[in-house]
Amino acid sequence: YTPKQRMARKLMTKRGRAIYAKRKVIIEPVYGHIKACMGFIRLSLRGLAKVQGEWSLVAMCHNLLKIFRNGWLRLATM
């Protein structure tokens, strides 16, 4: 089976649909925020090591913004 066929077969089952539906609340909002709010549309560098470094930087900025917006920095300095 090809990956596309395996996925189609998995989505035919109730359990498979339930597992796939969890992506909406687990990972997809993070990518949506990075793309829409932070304006990060595509990677600028080439090569696996450089791309991993660039993505790590974007993810770090995303996490730092979450910490900053939730006021955790104020709590840490008290």
C-alpha cells in the first residue's frame, strides 16, 4: 500500500478518525500561529542542519512569546 492508501484506509475506521481529529487541537494551531501571526511562511536556508537550526529558532521565538504574553516573566522575577 502507498502512504495515501494507508491513510485513506485508516480514516475509514472510527478509531482512525478520532486519532486524526486530535491534530486540530494538538499541533495544527501551533503551525497556524507561526504562519499567520508571526508571518513565517517558508524556510530561507537549504540543507538539513541549517533548516533544523532555522526551525528551532522559530519554535523558540514562538515559545518565548507564549511565556511573555502569559506574564510568566513577572512571576519569575518576584
